[in-house]
Amino acid sequence: MLTDVPLPHDPHVRHMRQLFLAVVTGSFVFLIPWIGYLSVSLPTHRVVSQWRFAWVGFDGALILAIGVTALCAWRRLQIFIPWAIVTATLLLCDAWFDVVLDWNSGDRTGSLLTAGLAELPMAALLLYVARKMIRLTVIIAWQRAGRTDPVPALSRLSLVILAGHGHHRPAAEGGGTGTEGDHR
């Protein structure tokens, strides 16, 4: 029985969802003019006093993320999934900034090679494996919920389809077939 799983119609859950949607949507709307402003106001050249600290700090975070991701993978922990996504994101950011900032320098070839042969393939691999692990987790949860219909694609799967009103409960618990109020 899923007694500790909040239902989608719980007032607190609904309020938190509305708050989250407002923050994310507001951020999206705000960033559109902000990018326009930055594109015309930022200088094309700037001397930065903490350049080394910024890059060493970023690469330190990247090393930490790769290490935790590897540890989670070795230990076969579910938390591997978000760590793989975080690490892939950091790798993509590293590739972007290395290539863009080295474009007009002697380091351009090295940055392109590092991005093309290491950072981008590693990011793609991490995202691919994370997606496969999410899909496998959904399939297992689907089966454990007693669902016999085909598992929908991740892009069409509701966040609450297994935990909400439409989850399957055995008849002994007073549940029906699991199809009432289905969120598909």
C-alpha cells in the first residue's frame, strides 16, 4: 500500500506544483529579454582577475560529479541517474565554454579535439545510460503496480500515473482494476 505517497489532489501537493510552475515559467519569460539585453550590452573583451579560480573550481566540480557518478554506477545505486545527468550537463557546459573562449586562440584545436573526442561523447553516453535506467525503472514500477497495458514512452508518461488515483491496488485492499481515473 502506498500510504506515504501524496495524492495529486492533496491541497499541499497542488499548491507546491502551482508555485513550482509559476517560478519555472516566470524564469523562462524573464530570460528571453535578458538574453537580448546581454547580447547588446556585454563587452566583447574583458580582463578577468579570477579566471584561474573560476576554471579550477568548475573543473573541480566536474571531477567530483564524475567521481560520484562512477561510484554510484559501481555500486548500482538508483541515484546514479541524476548524477549522470548532472555530470553530462557539466561536460556539455565545459565543452561549450572551452570551444567558445578558445575560438580565436592557439588553443582552439585542443579545445575542439577535447570536446569532440572526450566531453561530448561522454555526455552523450551518460545521458543515454540515464535514459535507459529511467526507462528500466519505469518498466519495473509498471509491472510491480500490476499494470498489464503497454508502458508508454517516457515523453508521454505522467508523473503520477503509478502513484495517483489510477494505480493498481489488489482487490484485498479495496482497489479496483487500476484503470479508474487513469492519467494517460
